[in-house]
Amino acid sequence: MKLFCVGCGPGDPELLTIRALNLIKEADVIFVPTSKSDKPSIALSIVAKYINKTTKIIHLVFPMVKDKNSLKEYWEKNTAEISRMVKTGKKTLYLTVGDPSLYSTWIYIHRELKKNYKDIEIEIIPGITSIFAFAAESKISLVEGNEHLSIVPACYDLNKVKNTVKASDTIVFLKDGRYFDNVIEMLSDTGFSEESQIAIAQDVSTNENILEIKHLKDLKGKKQPTQKYFSIMVVKRNDR
Ligand SMILES: C[S@@+](CC[C@H](N)C(=O)[O-])C[C@H]1O[C@@H](n2cnc3c(N)ncnc32)[C@H](O)[C@@H]1O
């Protein structure tokens, strides 16, 4: 009784590990997360061309809300459904975008499994995260020598991260381009140099990608180039 969680990388179907590809080709059942029942699954769209016609695909809804109490119900229901399938002996996969350990729906499934389904063995296949795909696409190295890197979700209270931001050389902001205007404002308030390098990207490693590399002074008071959820922003204190 084993469940495989497969990291599907940032979007380009070629940015998969060989282990991920082999498992996807051999799967009997593949579970995929989606935010609404009528919305396509991004993880599925990345690997769809490798999936066998006979493989059963099951969509699991994880609503995009912040209230943990209402989400818990979905985590429990979805984990129960996955567990029932794993127990039939079918080769079962759970897919996730990027890497499973970074802000992924998998984290909640994994927690539920460890708590309530201890007899299910788990194997996690790492994936290329949006962060490293972004670094490759923009050709910006994230940190060197003794520099510090922080990863911050932009869609929560940014006042709480001011100290983290002050102590970091490079900061990666994930989760939603609609909040990047607030990030620029917060960086200015935190005393980030006007010359700091800022790269903003959307849909990294896909055909829809956009990428802009600017300085803080060029972005202040302007509408940021992306309003999409699948956006990433990297700020470097030292523009070398
Ligand atoms: C729920 S988190 C999932 C992160 C994922 N596990 C990873 O390893 O990249 C979703 C956020 O990741 C970022 N993201 C994931 N894929 C992306 C892509 N192809 N381009 C830009 N941002 C991406 C965005 O910030 C998005 O809001």
C-alpha cells in the first residue's frame, strides 16, 4: 500500500524528473488538485501528454480560501478518497505543481495521512520549483557566499515580514501578482535601496511567460506587470 506524490515542475513538461515520468506512465490512478470543480488542474495540464489512456484521473477540490477550518473538511475528505484508492492495490499518484514541499496542497494530504492512515507508505518525488525555474529563466543567481535568502507569500500581512526582509539579501515573493503593488510599497517603507534589482515573472517555463527586470525606483507607484496568481517576484539587495 503505497502512495506516490509527484512534483510536476513549474510548467514545461520537459522539466520533469525521469522518476516522475516513469511513475506517471505506469500509474493506474492519478489524483490531481484543482481550486474549483469546473477549473482545470495545472498539475495535470503539465504532464497530460504522458498519461496513458487507461489511467483513471480523479480531480480533488482544494478551495482557494484562507480559513483553515473550512479547508480542513476538504483535506480530510480528499485524503480519505486517496486512501480508499491506495488500499485497492492500484498504483496511485498524487500530482502537484513544482515541488511538493513548497506551499503545496500535498502538505495537508501528507499531514492527514501521517495522522490517520499510518499503514500507507509514502514516496515523494521532488520537482523543480517555480523559484529555481525563475532563476534559470531570468538568469539571476539567487544568493552567493554568506548571503541570506527568504521566501515570503505576498498575499498575507506584509507588515509581519518587515524584519525578515531587512535581514535578507534576496527575497522571493510567491503567491499572487495582485499583491505585488503592496510588496513594492513595503520594500520602500523598509528602506530597501532604490537601486535594488527586482524581477517579476508570470507563468515561468510556459508559452505564456512574461518577465521584467527593473530597479525598485522604476516600479514604485506603478501598476505591476502581472495580476496573475502564477507570478513570482525576486528582490536582490545587491545588484552586481
Ligand atoms: C501554491 S504555490 C505552489 C508552489 C510550487 N509547489 C512550487 O514548487 O513552485 C503557487 C505559487 O507558486 C508560484 N508559481 C508556481 N508555478 C509558477 C510558475 N510557473 N510561474 C510563476 N509562479 C509560479 C506562484 O507564486 C504561485 O502563486
